[in-house]
Amino acid sequence: QWKNNISTASNIRKGNFGEIASDAFLAEKNFQPLHTRLESIDAATRQGIDGVFKRGDEYFIVEAKYKGTATLSTLSDGTKQMSDAWINGNNRLADAVGPVVLQDINAVGYRRLLAEVSPDGSVVYKELDANANVIGIFNP
């Protein structure tokens, strides 16, 4: 029921809505979530990586943004959110998946996805390069 009025919700609710919608969509497409999934639209805001998934032999780092109001941020040190420097900095990836999965991700690599979530819950995934620049559309 909250999906119908998400456009007037707080930024925290919009962010949580984006994470939940993106997680659900990827899980339906047989992506295995490796992170702690957000359960409630009213959960406290979280810092760090929104999602880490595995499908087949590939890993995916996902950042969900509510379309139109949220963009990738740049930290005070100049590090852009979803760049390799951001993903690997401050133990973000290790905190999201733990040491065993981190070792495998470091061995095989990962793809970076920006999930843009619309008010109706639809999601467009954009693939990012190592500097967090959009390089194309990703169709799960």
C-alpha cells in the first residue's frame, strides 16, 4: 500500500523502497543476495554497500537510488560512490559479505550496477566502470 504514495515519502523511505525493490527484482532473476537484506521501508538509514549478489560465477555490487531525487555521491576525499576506491575503502565490501566471500570476489572480480528505482517499483540497471561512470544498461 505504501508504494502508491512513495513519491511524497521521506528520503529515508524512498531510499529503503529503492533497496527493497532492487533486491526483490534481482532475487526474482536468480541473483543470490550475499548481503543483509533490508526488511522494512521504515528501517533506519544504513551506510555502505546496498547489495552484493552472485549469479553463476559472477558477483555484482549494487547501489539502489530512487529515480529523480538521489544520485551517486562524492565523498569529501573525492572518492565517488560505487567507484572501486569507494567499494574497497573503509572495509565496505568486507563488511557487506565477510572475509570468505570477499576472498572469492577479490579473486574473480565483480560488476558494478546502479539501480534506478521508479515510484511504481520498476527498476533500470546501469552498469558502471571502475570510476562509477555509466557504461551501459544492464538487463538482468
